[in-house]
Amino acid sequence: MRASVLSDWLAQRLDRGNGQPIYRQLHRLLQQAILSRELPAGAKVPSSRLLAKELGIGRNTVTQVYEQLALEGYVNSATGSGTFVADSAPDEIVGGPDADAAIARPAPSNSPLSSPLPAKRALSTRGARLIAGAGVSKRQWGAFMPGVPDVTKFPARVWSRLHNKYWRRLRPDLLTYAPGGGLASLRHALADYLRTSRSVRCTPEQIIITTGIHQSVDLAVRLLSDPGDVIWTEDPCYWGVRSVMHVSGLQSRPIAVDEEGINPSADDLAQPPRLMLVTPSHQYPLGMVMSLARRRMLLEYARQNQGWIIEDDYDSEFRYGSRPLASLQGLDTSGQVIYVGSFGKTLFPGLRIGYLVAPEALAESFATASAELYREGQLLQQAMLAEFIDEGHFTSHIRKMRTLYGQRRQSLLDAAARRYGDALPAVGGDAGLHLVMQLPPGSDDRAVAAAALERNIVVRPLSGYYAQPSLAPSGLLIGYACVPDEDIAPAFNTLGGAIDATLVELA
């Protein structure tokens, strides 16, 4: 490309009305011309004086762009000779029959980069598997998003007071990386809370602060298993932890649940797993409680076979009509249970603070691994949370929200009964932040969820939580926690419209 041609090419592409500085536009366009070989290696670029004149811009702007391009290796400048495009092609591409052609092949003129790899080549096998099975929603708020608390009721004034207090008395040690296991004051506050409210047997040293359930499970999996090991997961189970299993290289073996929780068959028991992931206090998503007999069986089985149990204590604080149930970990006498929880449901999801209670013999290893792998921070948040718990605000907030969510749960049940009577029964509503509405056999719950989303209502299809969705019962996960009382009935009527429009007939 000759100098005059380059000036015209640049003039056609500079947009003086889009609000972006001319400097940035010119820098980007020259980068593009060089990377796409419009300006080949060795080509001389116009002098800063000439280019500035032809583009009608300041010479200093062009000079700054040339200096930046030189720093980045795009051009070379020689006093008295001018500025030339550097040879930025790779010296060698190793391997493959098309290596020589790959060096010479220019990128498309409208892009500074070569064409992206096809997805099947760009992603690893486990990466592709993760994306194919992803269950994350683009919507995280509104009726009837499951698993989301009412963050508008969070005691913001108390939190703001603590926030201001710690910033006024700023301690440098709270702005650096977290020590192994997390801030000591939060670990002590958590140990006291878990012992009294969840019957968890632990010392502060056994508690590892994490960013939530996903990281807690990931840490336990990395330390206690190797790729190829077997892990039992409940069927159905939370899609998020199933994704952690997929990327960890474990063989996930889904185990059906019944009214007493996870229910391994004789064939399952004959092949002991390395890990077992369970939600005993409130099975997710169906809501049943694991019986004492099943808990004792699972603990003894883990002890005899030197396996590990990961107990996900999912939203167990919110039980309506009875006190929260004691943890499985509290029954463990041989140190086989890793207990995990978070503040995402009890406070607010964006807090991103969870915890793991490691067996005493492994606590130091877990703390070291956490610091080594994740380089945690958020110590200011941890300090604020510790004081929030110690001052009693945490338990007070839980009591308040338990009452509120219980009322909203009943409002949802009433709305469902008014519209459908007993035709679409609800299960799992005695605890947590959602209930499951059963749909007639053969119904396409994914289609119902899609139809609801078109009406601005978010529900999740139950079949998506099963290992084999095509063989799963049909139903909808309907969250009520983040829906104001007065909005529940009209929102459910909107959902009912989606259900009626999608299902051929109701049972």
C-alpha cells in the first residue's frame, strides 16, 4: 500500500463523530493494516508531517501514534530514513503439513486477526462438555427465579456502618491476600454459629473460607480424588456441582433418590466411590430430608471403604414449620465428612463468601491448598461479616427472612391451588427458597420454561437436573423468595398462561 493509498484508506475509516479519540482510532487502524498485511513488512509509512496534513489532524497526534506503534513492535524508526513496518511474522510454525502455508497466509483485510477456530477445535473435550451441560441463566432476578433471596431486605444500614468503620480504621493487612483458610475472626464466628445452629463439630482451624459452594466442592475434589475416580451424585442434583465434576475428570455416577434421600442399590454399593456428594438436610431440588437410618448407613459405608462424603448444606436455615435439622457432619465420628455452605442464600449472592469444614486431620492441607490455588482476598468483607455475625445481625436476619419466605411460599401455594387445584401438585416446599410443581407425564418442561421466559417469568425445568433428562419426570422449579407478596398471584397467572399454552392437556 503506497503512502497516498494509505492516507485515503485511513481517511475513509476515521470517524470524527463517534466520540472516540482520533488518536485511538488511528492507532487501531494502523495496527489493523499491519496485521492484515495491507502494510507489508518493510513498507515505509508516510512521515508524521505528511500524514497529519493529508488527514487534517495534528502532527503531534500522528507522532504519538507512531511512537506507540514502535514501542509495541509494529514499526521501526531510523533517523534520517523514516519509519518502516517491522517484520512481525512468526519465525517458525512447528508441525503440520501446512506450516509453510500458514506463515504466508494473510488474514482477511477487514480483521487484524485470523479467522477463529471452530468451536470443536477451540475447546477441550471437558470444556465442550461443560458448555454443553451448562445450566446458568442469563436472568438472575425476578419472578420466579429459583434459589435467589430477597436482597432488598438485607440490612444495608448495618452493613454500611461496618463498611465505613473498617475503611476509616484501615488496616493494611486487610487489603492483601488472605491467609490460608481465611480471616481468623470470621472462622471463629462461623465455628460458634455452626456448632449452635447446625450441630457441626468443628474448631475455627477446620474452617476454610471460600467464594461459595462451587469453590468449596472444587477444593475438596482436587485434594481428595484423582481424575478417573468415581463420585456419587444424587439424581437429580444441582447442575453447578455436576459441572465441577465434569471439569475435574471424575466419573460421576448418578444415584436415585427416594423419600429418604440418596438410595444406592446393591450394585452401587458393590462398587465403592471415592467421593459422595449429598444434600441431606434439604435435597436439591426435590426437597426431601435424608432419614437418620440412611445417614448412618452412608457414614458407616464411607468409613468401611475409606471414602469421603461432601455435605452440601443447601439453604437449610429456611425450614418452615419446624426447626432446622442437624447436619450429617455432626454424626460423623471418623472424620469422613467435608461440610460446605455459603452466605449466598442467607445474605446475598453477590457477597461471594462460602465456607468448608475440613476433617481435623486435613484442615492444614485444605488451608494451604486454598491459598496456593486461589490466592483469596476479600478480607475487608470477611472482617465485616465476622462482626455482623458477632453482633447478632446474622441470626436476626435469618429469623426475619424465614418468616417472610414462609409467607411467600404459602402465597405461591395458594395461587397454584386456585388455578389448578390438585392437578399440578407441588413438592419440596417445606424448606428452602423454591418448590417443585409437577407436570403431567410426558410434558415438555423445557418448552414450558421457554414459554414462560417469553412472558418475562423465569422458572427452571426439573428434567434438566437429572442425569438423563429424556427419562426424567417433568416439572418446574418455582422460586418465591425474591418475589414481593403482592406480585406472586399475578406472576403465577402469567406462568399459568405459559403452562396452559404449552401443555396439550392437564392431568
